[in-house]
Amino acid sequence: MALIKFILATAVASMVLSLSNGEDTVGKPTIQQSPSFSMIYTGEQVTLTCKVKEQSSDWKFYWYKTSEKSKPLNSDTSKSTYTINSAQVSDSGTYMCQVQKGNSSISPEVNHDLTVKSPPEPKITQTSGWERVFPGEKVTLKCVILDKPTDWNYVWLLNNNPVAGSGDTLTISSIKQGQGGHYTCQTELQNRPKTQVKSSSFTLTVYAGNPNLLLGKTPSYSVFYVGEQVTLTCEVQQPFSEWKFFWYKASDKSKQLNRDTSTSSYTINAVQVSDGDTYVCQVKRGDGDFQHEENFDLTVKSPPEPKISQTSGWDRVFPGEKVTLKCEIPDKSRDWKYVWLLNNNPVAGSGDTLNISPINQGQGGDYTCQTELQNRPKTQKLSPSFKLIVYAGKPTLRQGQNPAFSVIYPGEQVTLTCEVQEQSSDWKYHWYKIPDKSNHLNSDTTKSSYTINSVQVSDGGTYVCRVIRGENFQHEVNHQLTVKSPPQPNIIQTSGWDRVFPGEKVILKCEIPDKHMDWKYMWLLNNIPVVGSGDTLNISSINHNYHGNFTCQTELQNRPMTQVKSPSFTLTVYAGKPTLLLGQEPAYSVIYTGEQVTLTCKVQEQSSGWKYHWYNITDKSKHLNSDTTKSNYTINAAQPSDDGTYVCRVIRGENDFQHEVNRNLTVKNPPQPKVSLTSGWDTLFTEEEMTVKCEVSDTSGERWKKTWFKDSQQIFSHAHVNMTGNRLSILSAKQSDAGSYTCLTELEKRPKSEATSTTFSLAVHARAQTVLTLETSWTDIMSVDTLTLKCEVQDETYGWNYTWYKDGVFEVSTNEERYSVKATEETFESEYKCRGNRTERPLYSSFSEGFRANKLVLKRKILLAFSGCVVCSIVLLIIGCIVLRVTRKPEKKEAVKEDLFISMTNSKTETSSPLQEYLKENGPPVDKGEHNESTASAAMDEIKDAVVDVDVLPAKNTGGFTSFQVEKSAGNGLKSEEHDESAALLKK
């Protein structure tokens, strides 16, 4: 402060003196730098020149560094230049020049900033390939330096021998075994001597041949059966990652079997016989053409099919009978398990045999047997079903009589019949007459009938038919034989209907139970005789005159006084053609493509037996419907080609009586919707908004349902996507929202009327990333008053301003990317973030990661404390060793000399000291020349947050030596990787 007051006083006095002498004040000079690089590297020469407008030999030049204004830099004030022959980092700073002419006043000071740094150290990074590769793979290395002007020269070295590269990139498109080794890159700035820097080595290992593939299968059966699951495995023996696995069949290598190439296995969940083949596993890695493959055989067969056979009983049985079923399988060399099923429900069986005795009604149905190979899941095979029918009760005996007259006249022959109505076989028939059931009437029990050749009155009575099958199953039924008058005839209609239209054909038949050939027939209409042909009345083309009641009268020939008249048969004849009622379901005026429509055709008059033929009026020779018994014609998925006039023709009877009527059907394609942008852009940045709408050009007033799709997948409203009516809005875009959008419209209450819109393509770009870094050197963080933060927006565009936040609260907006904060305790505890802003899209960038200075301060304190403890421990060990060597008496036995720092162990227990263990784990200290300030700072930044208690504790007596150990507090100790990084820093 005193110096500043002195300078100000001197300047004022000089100004007063110059004014009193009538001399002019001196103007402000300017400073030029040669060379004019913005950055001077250590070892280079730089000259600063202080220039004034007026040329004179009386000028005096004074050079200072603003940090040391009391100490002039130049001894010869007559020279306007100040030269630094070999610049160092310490020469960085602000330089000040003042001039004075003669005895005039000293000019105002002018400043010039000079920046001196060490040349940046290059570093090799691998942009493609791997550190361990196989011959033929592609590898790309890049030489990266922090300071990256365009005038750097790059030299690539393999084991210190130059190799050809392309600038900062070395590409080996198909590597060979001889190209493995230690790669380095050497950089030198053009036209800037002595800026050469060599990178650390990058080790690239090249194997001798292709990778070893280990193929297998799980489970490891030699033969797989249909339905089993098998997993084919393909493992690369060398322990590497990022392999892609491609599975093929050897018979068709053009078809890839697996979708997920990151998985080494291929699973067939249910193998089929067609899956049996030679399988190929092909492995690939990287962007090049490197690949390798191996083959593997898989055998698949169908398990043998079981079959059910019946060893006793019948396939149609009655309750109480016995049935035995057996499950037979062709392959009898293996251990098979058998499961019996009735209607797909398990039933109890004894291995391959099912014995049912006695059977009941509930045990009828479809029997199957299911076989499964033991210890082989899902190899079960189901046999074809064996249908066992169990009737509800005793067999139904259908007794009969031939001839079937209700009364048999004496002298006629009659045969009594007894048949089991249910389908069955192997019955024995026994005939008796009540009351003497002990006397068999028939001798041949295999025949179901009993004949009386000449009936007598004494033959009338009740007859018993008993059926027997198996060991003890039987049932019987009675039959009554009587003598009565001849049966009454009855009219039936064999052709046509009882309600007909003029022109149709009608045939009536007079039937009687006794169908003897010598009956005479007479036909009457309303009791008036009409001409018939025996028992048949044939009217080939009826008219209204035949409307009325028909009867037939019969008389048995050769059987006197047997005349009988039938009941009347009423025949209704309509006045004209049938009335056809045509309809349509659904009854829409327009049917859209894909909809189902049914045309209906109904005869209004009460009638039946119609056949319906549908035609298109353009081609009436072609039937549209195959089932003419149905009155409807259905088009399952209508097309525009189905539009037109349809004809319904009804036909019935032998003479093809017919009538037809027409109806129009209109079929159109549904209108295609269109997607258009209503707000926003088709190219968005994340968090921006956009709205599109789906419109249908339909004036019919129908209500259309809209469904939205993205990349052919249906989407729904959620947090940032809103769908209302026919609009879709993205409220805050994400990169995952990019894609092709379509809308599908469907007419409400009209199935399958959907139509898909044109495609709207949306692109979403990520906002520029923001990186917040600390520019204040870590070595100065404990001494400076301010911390300088730098906010970088990683984007090639310009015009960014910067917004700073402290603990999530807005702090300030700046035009510069740097922001200085006071280095206070509050600052160390606060978290800072920044973001870029501008007036063009995108209007802002992403937020940077949070930054807290207290982590760095804590790390520096921990390292300083730990380093001090280690140094003190080493000094105490050295002093103890020296004292021990001086005071201990030499022994006669020749002892092996040990390096104090390499082999300090307990002579009794051979226990290694902590220092020895430390050196084994971390290696000898590294020369300081191999590290610089930037690498130390990088190592420190990787230390995780932790509270460490470090105590230097003396160990127990170890034979005159004292070892030290670092104890970690429970729960707050350094992590192993943090300890290793701290140790690495101590080596410096």
C-alpha cells in the first residue's frame, strides 16, 4: 500500500512539474508480442515490444510484471523490447509497459497478458476393435491431445519403430499376428520447435489363430424326441466379450435362426422332426469381416405312438359287463410310464392294462393311453382314442312281427322278430310263451326270429324274447300276438307339400300297415272320385281346382269285407306365384370393404322345401351359394367388385318350380384418413411440443374411431403423449418419440371398416450436452480467493449464453462460459450447475452434472495427511535400521544381506511388514518425471467420497524393527480402489 501511495505521489508531482515547465504529457503506448501465438509453450522464445507513436531517441521504457510492480524487468530502459529466451510456466502473467520522454511525465501503464504452458501430452484411445484381437480383425487407434489446433504433426510407433498412420488415426483393417505390440504416438507442433511429446504406450495383443469354439447341447441326449426343449450352446474359449453369435442350419445358411446375437445359446422350445439337422454356430466381432464357425449335429425323432387294443368285452356294452383294455407300444426296450385317460381325465389303470369290472354308464367315452419316457420331460405321446359306448341301461329289445298286421288271420304265416336296438353283437336269443317259460320254442339261438308257419287261434298270446351275452348278462321283452280287423289306410305325401302354388307337382300315397300286394285303392276329393294309379295319386301340374280334402279307400283282396276308408288329407293351393321378401343385414345403404353383409330371401306364404339360388345379374349362369337349403347369402369380406344387383331364385319340387326377384348392393372402400401437422415441427428437440391431427374425408356423418400407431405399434396416452379426439400431442418430446406415425380409422358400430392413414415422420434430436469443469488448479484450491468454473456446451453452433444455478436456485446469467465464485466454506458446500441458452432452436441445452468443491478439498487434506504419515514412518524406519546396525554385535555365522526396504520381515515368524506388502502390491516408486500436474489431478478426481481415520500405530516387537500400519475405521474406510489411487499419488 505504501508503494502504491509513493507511485501516485510521484506521478502527481511529475504532472505538476511538466505543466509548470510547459511540456506536453506523454500518450499511452501499445504492446506487441512476437511471435503472436495465443499460447507460448515452455522452452520457446517470446519478445514483447512497447510501441509509441512519436519516434525519438529520448524515450525510456519501463517493464514490470503486474504481480511484482516494485521490481523492474529490464535494466536497459532505452530498449523498447523485453525478451524471454526460454519461456517457463512461471513466466505466465500480465506484463505492464510505461514510457517516459526526457523529463516529461511517465505515460499511463498498458498491460499485456502472456500465457505459457507445457505442451499437451497425447494419449492413445481405441475407437474400434479390442486390445486383444484375432488375425483378420479391424483395429483403429486415435492419438488424442487436449489442445487441438490444426497444425500438429503425428508420428506412430510400434515397439519404437515407425509405422504408417493417417494423421492422428492409425487404422489396421485386417490385423496380422506380427502387428501386435506396444503402440505410441508422438506429436509435434508445426513451425514450433521443441514441442515434441510422446504418449504412453498402448499394448495390442494379436492371437495366433481363430478363436476356439466349444459347442454343446443341454440336455446332452443323443436323440431328442418331438416336443422336448433343447439348448445349443456355443462358447468362445478365450475370455472376451462383445461377440455376436449367429446360428444357422447347414442345409440353409441363408436363414439366421436366432434374433438376439448377444446370446451364445440357441433354444428350441419344442423340437420337431424337421429340426434335426447339422447346426452351424458362427461368431463375429466388430465392424470388419472377421468371423469363425463350427458345426454341430442334432438328431430329433418322434416318440413311438401307443395303440389301445381290447382283450375282453366289446366296444359297445351295457352296465354290469366286463371290459379289459391294453396299451401297446412298439418300443418295448425302454422304461415307459402309462397314464389312462377317459375323455381326457385320468383313470386308474395297472401299467399298460385297464380292467373295468363291472362297468357302469359313467365309464363310457373316449379312452386314450398316454406314454411318457421316464426321466425325459415332455416326451409324452397320446394314443388314438378307443371309443367305448356304455348304454344307459338294459338293452332295448325291439320286437316285431312279419307280416306286421295287428291281427293275423288263421292259416297265415307270421314271424316274430327280436332285435337289440343298440348297436351290439354276439347275442343269443331264447323264445318262450307265457306261462311256460321253461320250454324253449327255438332250437337255433343264434337267430333272432321265431316263425309260426300256419297261425291258429291257439297261437294267440304273449311271447317272450330273452337275449343273453357273456357269462351272466341277460335281458328279455314280451310280444303280444292277436287277431283283429284289417288295419285302416292312411294318406301320406311322397312328393310336394300340403301347401302348394299353381304349376307344382304333388304325389299322394295311400298306405296301410299290412303291405300285402292285393289291396285295391280308390281316391276321393271332397268325397268325389278322382283318377289315381293304385295306391298313388300323381298331380304333375296342380291348379286351384285341386284345393280340398283327399281320402283313400282300401279293400284287401282275397280278404272279404275288409274295406276301410282313410282319414282326410287337406291340400292347400295358393292363387298365384310365391311372394319373395328380399332384405339385407346389416341394412346399411353402403357396405365398406372388408365388412360382412348377408342378403336375405324369404317366401311370404306359409310353405317349405324351397331351394335358394343366388346370382349376380351380370352372370346368371354362375351360382354364388353352395348350400341351397339356406335362404341367406353372406359375403364375409365385401370388396368393391361385389357391388351390383343380386338375384334370389327360389326352386322346389321335381319339376323345378321357380320364381326370382332382384336387389341392389352398394360396396365401397372406406375413405383413407390423412395425418397433418397442426402445431410444432416435424423435427423436434427434446422437451419441445408437437400436435398432429387425423382427418377423414367422409360427409356421411358417421362417427369414426381413431387409433394411433408409431412404427406399426399402437400407442396410448401417457405422461408426455396426449390423444384427444382426432389429435395426438407430444407435450415434451423425447428421442424415443422419433418414428413414423399413422392413424387407423374404424367406423363405430361397423366392424372391419378400418383404413390406415398416410405416414407422418417425426425426428427428435437430443439437446446439446453441457459439461461443467473447474479451471482452478488443484494445487491452488487451498490458497486462492476465488474458484473459476467453466461451462462448455458441446455443440458446433454458436450464440450461447450461460445460466448458472447454485443448489438448484438460479444464480446469474452470463455471456461468458467462465464464472468465478468466492472460495468460502459456503462455496465448498454448495452444488453448482449450468446450462446454455440462446434465441434460436434449440433454445437451451441440457443441464450439466452438479459440482461440489468440498469433495476436492477433503481429498487434498486426506492425501496430505496420509503422505505425511507415510514419510514419517519411512524416516523412523531408516533411523531405526541405522541404530540397529551400529549397536548390534556381528555374528560369526555368515548372514544373508537383505535389502532393508524390500525384505523387512520378522526373523521368527517370517511375517512381511506393511511396507513390504505395500511395495508388492503397488511396485517401486515411479520417477517424478513420468507424471505431471494434470495426471495427478485426474487421479485425485477419481477418489470417491469417504471419511477416513488414519492412525499410525506401532506394531508389536519384531526383533528390533518397528513396522507401521494404516487402520481403517469401521464403516468409513477407504475403498480398495481409492487406497490404490492414493498410493499411486504417493509415488510421485
